[in-house]
Amino acid sequence: MLFLFSITWGSVSGWWLPVCVLAGLLYAWLMYRQPVNIEKHLRYTLFVLRAVVVFILGLLLISPLVKSVNYKPEKPLVLVLQDNSESVAPALSKAEGVKVLDEMQKIKSQLGDDYEVHEFSFDNSLHNGLAKAFNGKQTDISSALKQLNDRFVNRNIGAVVLATDGIYNRGADPQYEAKNIKANIYTIALGDTTPKRDLLIGNISYNKTAFTGNDFMVEVLTEAYQSNSEQLRLTVSESGSTLFSQTVGITGNDFRKVIPVKLSAGKKGLHKFRVSISPVKNELSVQNNTEDIYIDVLDARQKVLLLYQTVHPDIAVMRNAIESNRNYEVKVSSVTDLSTLKLPDYNLIVLFQLSENAFGSLKSFIHKSGVPVWYTIGAQSNVQAINNIQGNVQISAGDAQMQEVFAQPDNAFSAFTLTDSTRQKLTRMPPLLAPFGSYTVSANTSALLKQRIGNVNTTYPLLAFSNANGKRSATLTGEGLWRWKLAEYSTYGNHNAIEELFSQSVQYLTANANRQQFRVYPAKTVFDEGENILLNAELYNDALELVNTPDVKIDIKSQQGKSYNFLFTRKAQSYSLDAGALPSGDYTYSASAKLGARLFNAAGRFTVKQLNLEVRQSTANHRLLNTIAKQSGGVMLQPSQVNQLADIIRKNENIKTVVYEDKRYSDLVDVKWVFVLVLVLLSTEWFLRKREGEV
């Protein structure tokens, strides 16, 4: 690090400098022109000391600017990124694969102190350090590159080393995210691009819920490689009983066919269906020939009424997000058609930005009935009317002015739980428009999302829930959900976060319609393998008021009879539990709580679905790796060339140390060492004069 400084005059004229010099010389001459007891050579020394002091004091009065320049070098970063998913295990389990890992670990020592090397591994997310487990159930190359770029933003990234087979089964196409990294990317092509003889299930499209007595469709994408003229036999079974069977002739070495399957929904509950393809001789792997799907069969849908006064794009977003959970059926209607609706038939009413004169008979029905209500507030809303009809969130707004607010999840919210990925996504969403003003919430209201204005986190609610006297309601104080939907799909390729937010919200609002005093329910009935198991619990007293004084215990049992015992965590007035990741399989649970002399029990089930995504594709995609490398200015290397990588990086003239220049300006009077210098000069002059007998 190099530090330099100089004096700049700024708005002060530079002609004051000779004036200060003349002032110093004149003052020193007047003081030492007729000394009595001082020798000649000492008199010249004192003259110089006094002249310098007066010169410095003159500069302090003028107060020029002092420019300091700090030069800080930053070594180039080399980021090593290694695929730790199951699809690369066959290649890296061999001796050649072990050698590749050893060579990658040597890159740091080979580059030496001139480079700053960081090592990472990834599957569906980014992890610190290289890994040899190769047990990742999903591969998201795009997410790993994005997390890497976010972590080292505004740093001197010289090169990224990406070792993978190019197979990804989650997230967007990684070549688009790779364009955002302003550095050379060197790809190491793992795996084998030679097609092998293999039959597999490429994908299964189906709805996760169905209704008793109805038929539903399942579409199975079957694939076959190097198996021309063979027979592909697809079967669908439940509990060992075959429900569907079809044989298809394979007409090529690269064969794909979508087979539609029609099934009937039987009794209520979670049904497990096994989809399988009969193996052929000398097949590469039979693990990808079988896939289990889970369909929740329901009695009937709960009805949601969405009332609006003026058309808005957020209406379609809310409808689609709620109906993503097929347990709910949404009726969208204008308030002008209110007289034709039977309000008691609905389990939830959503009031979308209604004005004061639009409420009409709604106000009386809302106060008298126990139907949950979800209020939404936006530019079309009459804030005063909303304040009058509900007491959950009160807004003091002088006019109709709106402001941009970001969503900030509140960790203290405990009515229900969102997954960590959804909470993180919500913080990255574009801003909503909320009424400008001050917000207050009632005692029985808590905010799931709070408003973040710019970089300032506020206590103002963005999405709040209330539970008063057993009646639940929600208030959304912003509009612009359509931006969230577009942004999430653009970034992540799905709408999982906004769908989970609305599904969980509606489930909470309609959950206690049957007035059960003790409820325990999982965040969803089917969890992916490796996903944390989240459960919620609610306990009501005889007055249907939420309480969480007693302990709530739960016993989770697997099909093999293994038990997992937990104690729920208290949050506000309810309970929550993060049971962590459990092995794949079917689980049942039984929970208990004792309130006074009464013992309450609740039971249920959920499933942890095994992920077979990594075995669905066995042929490496080196074309993708070559494209990523070329578009960034890097090269694709074969595993045998990894030992050359350090030399290639050293020879790249674009990868070099960057020196950052930091300029600062300050007044001379603020420089402390100047006062120290004046003090030393005056002290030295005083000492010499005293020694010579002068005052």
C-alpha cells in the first residue's frame, strides 16, 4: 500500500503562498534583528524556526486543502468451482477422477502468493471448499454462478474455474448467468459424452391434487438411447396393483415419447403411484427407470371470493397463485355483481382495493359472519374506508401519494412458516407501491412482511395477519404483485415463492373454519429429499383464543418404525417446528398438548420424496461448457489438462493485480501532525532562547 499527499488550493488563490513566506520572514527579522545575548549562528537558527512557524500559521489561516492519495493493490481472484452432484460420481470415482481432484487442489499452491484462490463446490446451492462426496440430488449451475458473482461483487475476479459435466436439472440455462461474470471462465469437462444404452423416465407432468370420483391425467416423458428396435413397456401401479400398462416400439437410438396416462381418484388421502419402465438387456442404469409421484386426493375445494371494483393485473396474479394449490377454487367477481353472490358459501373473501361506496352490504356481512377477510390496499383504495371497516392496520395518509417499498420478512412472525428459499426470494423482489404515511397495527395483529423503504427497515406492515376472537383476517398494504411474478420467473424460472406465500396465507386464514382446538399440519404434504421438514401447530382454549402456554410434543415415525421426537418452539401465540432433513419415505406423526385437565391429540402424515433427477441424464453436455468458456474468453480443458491450468492463468495478461486509487481532500487545519510540528518548532525555539538567557 502506497500513501502520498500534496497541498491543493481549491478556491483559495495560490498567491497567498508568497505572502505567507514574506510574513514569516518579516516577523522573524523584526524579532531577531538586534539580539543581545545570542550568537550569530544560533540567531540564524532561531530566525528560521520562527519564520517557519509563522509561515505555517499563515497557511492555517488561509486553510488550503490537503490531497491524500492511497494506492491499494488487489490480487486477482481465482475462483475454483466443482460439481458435487451425483451425476459426476461415475467419472470421478475412477482413478482418473481422483487425479483430477488432486490437481484441482494443487491450483492454489501452484499459483502462489500472486493470486488469491477460493475453492467452492455446488449441487443445488453453493458450498465452501472442494468436496468428494458427490451426493448432491440436484444440479443448479446458474445459481452457483450467481451466488459466486454476488459474493465477490466489485472484486478483482481474474478467472473462474468450473469443473462439471454440464448436466443441470434445476434453474436457468447457466450460459446466461455466466455472461454476468466479467472474468475468464475455464471449464473442466467431466463425464462422458458418448451415449450409452439406457431407458429412462425423462419427466412426469401431473397435478399434485385431485378430487374424489374424478379422473386425472399424468403425462410421462419416456426416453431411450442406443436401443433401436427394442420394446419400451411403461406401467403405473399403486400398492403393487397395476393401474396402467402400455408397450411402445423404440424407433431410433435417440428416442423420446410422451405417454398420457388416465387415472381415477379413489378415497381421500395422499396416494403414492409408481411409474416404471421395464429394463432391457445391457442397460447402463435401471435406477432411472422408476419414479414415484404423490397425489393428494381431496373431498372438495374450499371456495375463495375475490371482489374487485376496477380491473388490475394483480388480480390475475392473486388468483393464479391461490389456485396453484388445487385445494382452493377462486371466484373473481366485480362488486357490481354482489347481489348475485351467496357470500356464506365462501370460505374466504378477498377485497381488492375497494372504495368507500363499494362496501355497501359487505360491511354488515363482514362484521356479523365469521368468514375470514383479506383486505388489499393500493392506489385505487379509499384508505379511510379501509381504516373504518377493519382495525388491524390503520394508515394515516394525508393524500393519495404512493411510495416504493420492498418486502422484508419478519423473523418474529410465527402464525405459519415460509421456507428459507421463499423468504430470501421475497427480499430480492422489485418494490411494491404502498400509501405514503404512518402505519399502526392492533395488539392481535402481526406482520409476516414489513416495509423496507430504500435501505431502511421499518416497522410498517406490508402483509399482516390478525386473529381476534377466533376470526382471522389479513391486510396487504401494497400493489404491484405482477412485478413479483415477472421478476421471479425471469430470475428463477418458476413462481414457487409467490405461490407458496399465497397458499400458506390462504391456508392459515381458512384453517380454523371447523373450530378444531388443536391442529398440527406440515407446510406441505410432500417434501423433496434434503428439504427441511416444517410443521405448524395451533392450540385454542374454549373461547377459541390462541394460546401457547403448554408444551407441544410430536413423534414422527418412518415406515421402518424409526421414531423422531421433537418439542415445538413457541412463537408469539402459536408453535412451529423445523425437524430438519429426513430420509426419503412415508412418515406419520402424532402430537399432543395438555391444556388444563384436557389432553389434545392430533395426527397426520407427510412424505419425503426421493429425487432421481441426477440419474435421468447420463450423457455429459460438453457443448454447453465449451460455449460458456468461449463467450468469456476462457477455454475448455479435458481432465488430463488440469495440471496446465495454473500456467494458462499466469500467461493470461488480462488476469493481473489491480491498484485502486483512493483520493481524499481535507482542510489543512484538520491535519493533526501540523499542530505537532508547530508545537515542536516553538518548543525548540523556546528552549534555545532560554539556554541563551533570552525570554
